[in-house]
Amino acid sequence: MNESQLLWAKRFKWISLAEGFSFLLLLGIAMPLKYGFDMPLAVKYLGWVHGALFVIYIYVVFPTALSLKWSFSRTFFALVAAVLPFGPFIFDRNLNKSQQTKF
């Protein structure tokens, strides 16, 4: 893996983990606060953060896929992972196994 590929891989990893954590916080903390305790501001603010991270994630998938020469199916699964709880974490684990390196 050359420097450019390593940079894209690290960038994608950090963004995907941040997006995954924000999604879990939104589902696991903000939504129960909104509907269980009538505190909708948690969803408002965390929703904005998650939305921004989601857009960044989708934006970064394509240059990362080109740089790392991902197949269509791997790119597709990267996109699907963004909308599933725990998806980015599972995709990252599988990516680490297939790349045979930790970044």
C-alpha cells in the first residue's frame, strides 16, 4: 500500500467510525430521550452531527474506492453499511481482514 492509499484508508476508517458512533448515539441515546423523556433537542443536535458525518462518509467512499481499487460489490457494501446500525464497524473489520493490515 503506497502513501496515498494509506492516507485514504486512514481517512475512511476515521470517518466511518465517527459516523457509526454518531448513528448509535442517535438511536441509543437521543431517540429514547426524545420519545421517553420529551427531550427533542438531543435528536436535533445529534441528528445534525450524524447527518454531516453521513454526507462526508458517502462523499469519501468513492475516492477511497478508486484509490484502493475496490470492486463494485465492496463499494456497494460500504454504502449499505452507512445505513445499518453497526454497519461501519462490521465493514471496517472485514476491510482490515482483506487488506491484511491495520491502519
